[in-house]
Amino acid sequence: MTQHSSIDIHAHYFPDPYLELIAEEGLPFGATCSLCASKGPVIDVGELHAGPLERRFTDLEMRIADMDAQGVYAQALSLTQPMVYWADDDLSRRLTESFNNSLIEANAAYPDRLFGLAILPMQNPQLAIAEIDRLAGNKAIRGVYMATRILERELSDPAFFPVYEKLEAAGLPIFLHPLNVIGFERLKPYFLTNLLGNPFDTTVAAAHLIFGGVLDRFPNLDFCLPHAGGAFPFLVGRLQHGWTVRKECQHLEHGPLTYLTRFYYDTISHSQESMGYLLSLVGPEQIMLGSDYCFDMGLERPVGLITEHPDLTDSQRTLILEGNARRLLGL
């Protein structure tokens, strides 16, 4: 397996225009962005914090050099916290357009190596639809990025259904990422908001997509769960049992186990044993390479987790490292 075939679908990007817009106009909405040149930008929006951000988050040449060192040929670039939902409609729209335009510019600079997962102003579904229309047909944009909850609304909220319908028709998959995680107050010590909050919040989102009927209503809409699915693969049996015994869950024709392969998963498991369990549940056809570039909770050697996994054949490694991403992203 060479670097010219690996595609990283979980790689974060903070372009300068997005950061500058927060710095210039975020304060009325409780958002600040310090553009300290020596330490790197620091973003604070309420309980959300990012930074100091290393230059390689924003510098494309440094990113490409890191990718070469990691053996990664292509990345799908995505925003992470604080995303854009915290602002009013006008600023959220401009933050969205600024970030997505930067994705297009990155792809223009490196057309074979950098692709975009667009952010949408999901707190206003009509604005989200307008942005999908604005980006329609642009080959740089290969999917969308979305929080596991939009402010106080779960992803099963019917208000989002018109957006899902639009994305399904456009063939654009949805990549999820935790933002305002469940149990935040209890998880403040020890960085547990990330260590536990992120995987738990992904699990809650997956349950809402299943029990809220989103996966049934939009059968051709693909979702990718980050961090190897969080706790979802390990708790799906409990969800299945609940479906068999609890009337609150029995509106579904099929139990949660049948939805395991409606999701895609990245490889950020931090454990060969966990990856082996995920493989046993969903198979190599549903798993794609991810690094969480370039946070400290990411994988410095993302390709090695797969090339060195003892239970994979060469053809299965190829699926995980590039084949599934090529299919899902239309590359």
C-alpha cells in the first residue's frame, strides 16, 4: 500500500478568513478569536474552546508535507468546533460561505489531494438549503460536515428533513462530529469532555437517527460516525434489547442492529482490539481512514493502524484506506 492511495476522511482545517471573521465580528455573540502570531489562534465560544491552533491547521503547504510523512495522499477537509451555529443568521451565513470558499480554494491549489466537507448553517434549515444550492456541482465539495446536535435540537428534528432531502438528492454524505457534548458539567475535569463526551455524544446522535426515523425516511442518505462510531458499536446490543422489550422503541419495523451498516465509521479507535471488534460488526466495507489531523487526540500514524492490523487481508486494507472513501465521496 503506497501513500498514493490513502484517503483521510477526518482531517480538520481552520482557514484564515474564517478565523479573521470570528475575530472581527464574533464578540456580540460571545465569540472571540485571538490571532496571536506566536502561539497560534485561540477560539472561545461559550464552553467551546479551540487552540492555540498550530500553523499546520491553516497552512496548506505544511499540511501536504505532513500528509506525505504520514503516507496519506488525500484529505477531506472539515471544520470542527465551534462551527457556525452560535452566530446570528447573517454572520453564520458569512462564516459558512467563507469556510466553504476556502475549501474550494484548497482544492484548486491541490486538486488531487484536498477535498472539502462543507459546513452548513443548520440552525436555519432554509439557509442550509441555500448553501447547498450555492455549492451545487462544485467538484471540490464531496460531502457535508454537521454537529451531532444543532444547538438544542437533535438530528431527528423534522425541521432538518428538507435539508436531508436536498443532500440525499445531491448524493452528498453527512459526516458527523460532536460539538456541545452530553454531560458537559460532569466531564469538565481530566479532558473528559473530549475523551468520553465525544464518543458518547456520537452514540446519542446515532440513536436519534435510528429511532427518530431519519435512516428509514432517507434510505439513500449516508452518515459517517467519527471516532470509530464512539460507543455506538459497543452499545448497539443494548439498544436492540430495548427495541424488543420497550414500547417506546417498537415503532421501528427493524431493530437497531439492522442499522449498523447504514453508517460509515472512521478508524480513530486508538486500539487494534476495538478496531477488530468494529470490523467484526460492520465489515471492512463500512470503515474509512481517519486521523483527526492535527489535534493531539488524533493519530500520528493513521495508515499504520490499518496496514499493521493482523486480521485484515490486503484487499480489505485497500477498502479501508481508499476504496470506501472513493465510493462515498465520488472520487
